[in-house]
Amino acid sequence: MAVLISVLYALAMLVLFVYGVNLLWLSARFKDLTMLEPGPVPEPGDPPPPVRPWPQVTVQLPVYNEAHVVERLIDACASLDYPRHSLEIQVLDDSDDATCEIAARRVAWWRSRGVDIVHVQRAERDGYKAGALQNGLLLASGDFIAIFDADFVPQPDFLRQLIPHFDEDDVGLVQARWGHLNADHSLLTRIQAFGLDAHFGLEQRVRNAIGCFMNFNGTAGIWRRRCIEDAGGWTFDTLTEDLDLSYRAQLKEWKFRYLPHVEVPAQLPVEMNGLRSQQFRWTKGAVQTARKLLPALWSSAVSLRTKVQGTVHLTAHLVFPFVVLAALLHAPLVHMNTLEGMPGEVYFAVMGVGLLGLAGFCLSQVFAQLSLYPDWSTRLRLFPLFMAGSMGLSLSNTRAVFQAMIGRQSPFVRTPKYGPDVASSWWTSTYARLELAPVVLLEAIMTLYCLGGLVLLITTGAWAAVPFQVIFTLGFGLVAAFGLRVLGVRDRRPRPSPHLVRI
């Protein structure tokens, strides 16, 4: 048993070490890139040179039951500062609730004011978002396709900022950075914003700058239509159609560009059920895409560095089962060593190399915050909670990994979006899922298990191991507490009146 525990724990640490060291390498490259960017120092806010003539752009807005935010989305896109004769807007509406009426009314209002905007509805929701985008592409007139999810609010100059970066014929995608409309809404949203900033502030920026593959983030980007078609169009055999198409396009030698200075703000999930379903979809979809495309990546002619970075990128969510494994074994392993001297000090000295991986996780967050915010040092206080929360979600995400590995299919579950007027009382919305997720019970059990391990380590004086055990306990406890919150709010949900329209 001692040998088995030691081997499994070492395996978990090895996997976490590999992904952490990759972040350390990306952080080092980020430092080099920001110090040695070529060319003159640009003036802040310098707009890109205009394009003459401006090309035809189709803006696609895939929506499904978004009654709280669809009007805001349509208004923002209809207000884009772009030549009217070169702009088409498609509201790709698969809704089956009051969203249809709201969207139709707003589309008619803007059409009466000269905006080329159409309300597209399908008889069946085949393929979910990917199916809606592919259907819209068949009807689109634009050579370039901009896409916005329902909770995003693009700035008026978005198209004028991005279109000039299609200055070479092989540029297939230009992606903007996500911002956060409601980061300060709660502790939950602040932690989410902190975590997303590492992806957009560092990972996307570095991978794109060094010529490795990056991904379209599903929204806030513009595709060259010819690129989508050449890569095989939108497919829906994974839950991350954006990641799937991104890699297929880059394997076809299309270039992508990432613009970290162009921010498109969006709303973050304000409750745990919504966040958990979003993370489940991203995790499962990424592993599905890895299974689908890793053979093509490794048989392609791209550089070894691109293959390695692409593999790490596509498989990053595989860390979650190993986080669970580490949480289960950490306290027993340390206690066993204290009582029996096994596996011994040499073993733990070797495991100490894992601190390099931890340094990667830390530095990636430091550089991301430094690149995005003047008050970056203050924001870093969220790092322990972000790290803990990531560990706490590992149970749910591990389930997503295993489902993807065995090929189990599941529907595309949208993340509820409440808008600013509803977010503070999100439980009153009929979009709110107020059932207690079964995984919350497991998270609560893991909290008690890790707490018991913490008490054990303290009573035996294993102080060096206590901080890690605290993080495990805090992580599962934090996620379980957010999940249990539905028990306190669902009784406050008003009963719908038969005379009111449910949305």
C-alpha cells in the first residue's frame, strides 16, 4: 500500500509539474517579448490605418434563450461604427421563449432605421451553437464573419480596430481580448476574472507571438470566411466548436492574430451552477478536440515546438483528475512518512522539484495581471483563492474528462446570462438552475476529508505539508459553499403569475 500511494502521488505531481513548467516557460517568453518588441514605441490609443474600401462584414449573434441580454447585444452591434452598406447583422435565434419576441421587435426597430439586420430562426436546434453558425454562414453576404455571444458588448470601433489586421491573404482570424463587465459583482466573479486573465493576458499573447497555435475563443473575434470554409466549416462533434475549428484552420496553414489591446467586455457567471456547467463544457470539449485532432497535429509539418505547445494546450484540462488524486493522497502520504519513515526524505526531496511547476502557475498569474492592470499587485491577493477554487472544481471537471475519454456524448448546456438588472437577484429568473447539483455532496465530502487530513498533519507536526492541505480544504470547501447557496435562495424565488410572460 505504501508503494502504491507513493507511486500514484508521484504520478500526480509529475503531471502537474509538466503543465506548471510549461506555464513557467510561457512566462519567461512573455518577459522576453514585452522587453524586446520590435519597432518604434506606439502612442497609446493609436488607431490602425483605415482600409479602403472597407470589406463586407457579417456580424453573427448566436442566441438561445437570452431574454435578459439579447436587446443589449443587438443594440451594441447595430451601433458599430462601420459603413452601413458594408455591414450585415444576423441574429441567429434558436430560442424557444420570450427571447424570440424581444429579438424580433428589436431587429424590426433597427431595420426601420436603415440597418441591414435579419432575424434567423431554425425549425430544429441541430448542432446547437455550431449548427446555428453554419446555417448563418450559408445565408451570409460578408467576406468576414464577426461573432459575439449574447453576454458580450463590443465597443463601436471594434470592426475598425480588427479588420485592418487582415492585411495578408493568409490571415484567417483576428481575436480580441475578453474583458469583464461584472468582475466586482461578487467574490465568485472576481476569482473567475482573475483566472481568465491568465489565458488572455499571457497564454494567447505568447503562443501567437512565437508562432504557435492559439484558439478562437468562441466570441469577440473575426474570421475570414474563406478560412472557415477551407477548414471544413463549423462542426458539432465536440462541445468546443471554436477550439476545433481553430486547430483545423491552423493545420491548413492559416495564420491567426491576437490583439490584447482590444478589449470586448462580457458578463461572468454569477452563480455556481452556471459556472460549473460552463467549466464542464470547456473541459469536456477540449478533451474531445484533443482526441480528434492530436493525431493530425503530430502528423503535420508544423514545428516541434508548435506540436508540443498544441498538445499542452489541448490537453491542459487533464490536470483535474490528478488534482483529485493529489488531494486524496497528500495527507495519508505525509502521515505515513511521519509514522513509518516511508517513502523517505529522498522521495520528498525529489517531489520538491515540483515547486518549479508551482512557480509557473504563480508567475503566469503575476505577468498576466501586470500586463493588464495598474493595480496588479493588489489583485494578486486573489491568487490563493483562485488556486483553491480551481482545485475545488476538479471533481466536476474530472467527470467531464472521463466522459470525453470514453466518448460519451452530452448536449450543449448554455450558461445562464442574467444581465445587470437581474444579476443581483439571479434566483428570480426562470433561467436560474436552483437544483442542488449531485457533485456538491462529493465536494462537501472532500472538504471534510481534506479537513480531517489537515487536523492529522497538524497533530503530528508535519508543518511543511500544512499549507498545501489548507489549499485543498479551502478549495473544495469554497466550491461546495457556493454550490450549497442555492438552498438559501430558491425559497426566495417568486411564484410565477399565470398572467406574466415567463422568460
